Amino acid sequence: MPMFKAPFNGYSVKFSPFYESRLAVATAQNFGILGNGRIHVLELAPGAPGVTESVAYDTADAVYDVCWSESHDSVLVAAIGDGSVKIYDTALPPPSNPIRSFQEHAREVHSVDYNPTRRDSFLTSSWDDTVKLWAMDRPASIRTFKEHAYCVYQATWNPKHGDVFASASGDCTLRIWDVREPGSTMIIPAHDFELLSCDWNKYDDCILATSSVDKTIKVWDVRSYRVPLAVLNGHGYAVKKVKFSPHRRNLIASCSYDMTVCLWDYMVEDALVGRYDHHTEFAVGIDMSVLVEGLMASTGWDELVYVWQQGMDPRAS
């Protein structure tokens, strides 16, 4: 299966919503604690097991997350450790990039997510406890959402409602927001420890998953959130990212500081349906292709990016 070795530690990997063979990777020097960052745009070689780098962008600080534009196939957005948000256009020569840089967050920007339905805006979340709403053509953020009492590790749009998003914070809460409302519309005390990630079910816009330092993944229905629909146990350490499949309603992927990537069917009793132990350091980035069913990618602090088909061994050549 395809593998790419980066010079820095991996933090995030995202498939392009336009091209089956393209993905972007966010990396950080010295495990993201101190040093530079680099964004890699990779291409899967057709009919071959390799991955080639089409372009890379260096940054003065760690890159913690990256996402593709949903409206321009060559544009991506990066979350930077110096509090900036940078926009890159891969169709332009590298010296012309970044094409935009926003500097509003007071601390590290930890996540970025493009609106999949409106396709005109994106969210960033930061260690400054806020979430910000942006548009490509605006010189400043449209709005700042400040209710969380600690780092907001992830903010993610609802897949069907262009005004609704969720945020996961180190203050142990999951919050649901509607950008038309003055404050959050729902607060779910989801875990007893820090929330590190959240994601919406692509087939049921009332269902979310959260992951936590407590080693668990929980699945929630916002229509009745007193008790989670499911609690998924199986990781040995904090669960860094959680991601619903874009192709199968019940399937969730996760990656963890226990160095594994797991697949879960949250609707069945024996929920753990797959475990991959290909990383040799913390596994911190996971994605599933929207365009190719079963195609997965992961990255970790071992500086490696793997792309593989569900059910296969990521290390198999």
C-alpha cells in the first residue's frame, strides 16, 4: 500500500473532495512543540503502490490541521501554530503562496473545516478557547464563538445544515452552534476528561461521535443526549481523532496515542471491527476518502503517511 515519509511529524491528513488520488498532509517539527511546519500535497500513483509529492509549503510554525476547499479544487486552508490561518492555491507557483494569511487567534490554531454544503466559509478552532467563522473573500473573520473554558481542539460543520456546527473542547463539553443564534444551542457534558475530536454522521445529521483523553469514543443523538447511543472501548490511550465514514452509516474510524487506527460499527455489540497497528509513534491524523469507498489514510508522529484500502495491511507493498 502507498506510504510517504515526511521530514517532520505528521498531524493531519485529508483527501481531496475533487480528486481520487490527491491528499494533503499537515506536519510539524519536533512533535509540534517547537520549530517549523510543512504542508505536503501528495498524489497516489495510478496503478502503482507509490505516493509522490506534487508540492510542499514551508511554514514558520507547526501545521496542526489542513482542509481542502469545497468550492475550488486547488485551494487548501491550514491551521498554524503561530495563531495564523493560511490559504494556499496549488495551481499557482509555490512562491505565490500562501495567497492569504489571517492572524486573529491569540494561540495555536488546532483545526480547520470547510463548509460542505454552503461551500463559501470555513471554521477554525484554537487553543485560545474560541472558534472563528471565515469566508475566503473577507479580510477578517465573520464571527468569533467564545463560550468554551479551555482549548477547542476541533470544530466541524454539520453535513446537511450549512449554519450548524459542533465543537469539542478540553473543558469536557461538546457544544452545538447555529451561526444565526447568539450563543450555543446545546451543551453536552460528553466526557469526564478532555474532548479531543468530534464528527457528524454523514447519513443522520442528528448523530455525532466524540473522542477523549479517557480512551473512549461516544456516539450521541442530539435529540436525546442524556445518555450516549454507544460507548466504544478498545483504545489503550487518548483517542486523538474520530471520523464517520462517508459511505457507511454505522462505520467510524479513530486514531490514538496508543499508535493504532481502529474501525468501529457502533450499531453492534462487538463494535471493534478492525485494528491497524502500522504506526510506531502516536497516530494523530485519520481520514476516509469521499470518492473511493474504503480508502483510508493516516499519519502520525513517526513521520509516515499511509494510504490503504480497508481490510488490507497498510504496510503491504
